[in-house]
Amino acid sequence: MELTLREILSYGTVRIECTGKNNHVTAGTGYVVEFEKDGDTNISITALITNKSVIKGAEKGRLVFTQETEDGAPDDRNHHKVSLSQFEKKWVMHPDPGVDLCALPIDKLVLKAEAKGIQLFYPVITMDLIPTEKQLDELDTMETITTAGYPDGLWDAVNNRPVLRSGVTATHPIMDYNGKQEFLIDAPTMPGTSGSPVFIIDENGYIDRDGNYYPNEDRILFLGTLSAGPHAAPEGLPKKSDITATVSPHLPSNLGLVIKSSRILELAALF
């Protein structure tokens, strides 16, 4: 059975569990990308992207991948867990201290799994999904978006699946919100969703801002990475999960700050 675009998105999202001092555990979201390093030799690097704030202070980390069947389909009930020490140090940080992005090369992790006879299933986000200026200009201010992550640490642990959520853009993705390469979404963001990829996914045609209808075209645009979430829960209130994640206290709970997808290209240059 062929996967839908949203199913592909869910399988390309990876749960990141971090253990810091005093064995404090936090969870966040990452997604897999493929960077092309040299177009002439077809060299590419596969990396996991998340926020710096997700892995900050992490001494140990764990990544959970879905395994692949012999015919190339996802094997939902078989997972491969990768545990790493000195976790924070293994990530490549975005060179701008003000950009909450980092990358972890995973090609060696994949090869180690293959040496054990384990094939991993992880659809990658390629750089051609980053929208062009023309594609962004075709968008309206309020567009429906889809994201995947682990709100309040929640996930389908049996099938290794994130929680898919929808919302809308709250500021136009072509504009730089408050002068930064970011924009806002109106979506139910919360702890654990930091690092989630944000997409526009239209599988049955779409209408652009000028009213032009494209009935026979799918549209998938990788808009960016969710960075800041809601206010932290007031001290003393019960938590829904024992696993929490770093969030920003500067936005109300129904808004999220998204770092534009073009900024991960600046990470690619560091490999």
C-alpha cells in the first residue's frame, strides 16, 4: 500500500530523548533531511535536525527508528533504538547563536544498523521541498499547515509514531517576523513539539492566493522548524507526562514560532 504524504511525514519524524544531570529526561522532535554536498559526484549526507534547545545539556540521548521490511515498507512493530553518550557534543550547531537549529549526521548510525542486518525506514526531506520565493509569493497569509511531533511527550510507543497536528500560518511565511527569518503558526504547540517540521501538504489540488485552481497537482512545501512553544506550566500544576521539553516562555500556548526552512542550508555548509 502506497503511503500518503502525511504518512511519509510521520515516518520521517524521530523522537529524541535526552538525559541530563540528575537523570532528568526530556523529549523533543527531530526530522531526517538529505544534504547534497557535491552535485557532480552525487555525494549526500543524511542528518537529523532539531533545536539546540532540545539537546542542550544532554549527557545521553536515545533515538527511535522504525525498521524496514524486506519489501521496503515500514515495519511498525519493530523498532531500532540508538543510544548515544556525550549526546550534545555530537551535534553540529548552527553558526548563528540566535538560530535554534542543530544537526546530527546519521549515516554511520545507519551503517552500524545495516551491519547487524537491520534496515531503517526513514523518509528524508530533500532540499527541493524548501519553497522558492515564487512559491512563497503564491501563498495566502493564512494557509493550512501540518506538523508532527511528541506533545507533552505523548507518542504511539507500540507503533513508533508521532502525533500529527494541523493549524494555520498566523503570519505570512514570506515575511520575516520581527525582522528575523521566522514566522508564526496558529497551532496547538506544546512541550515536546520543539524541533517539529512544518509543512503545507495539498494532495488533491490547491488554490493559490490569486484564486487560480490547480486540480491535478499535489503541493508539498517544507516551511520550517518549530522552535518556540507555549508558556511553561505554572509550578505546582500536575503534568500530563513525566517527560517534558524546553519551550519558550515568550509566546501564548496557541502560537508557535517557526524558523524558516532555508536556514538549514546554512547547516549543510558545515559538513
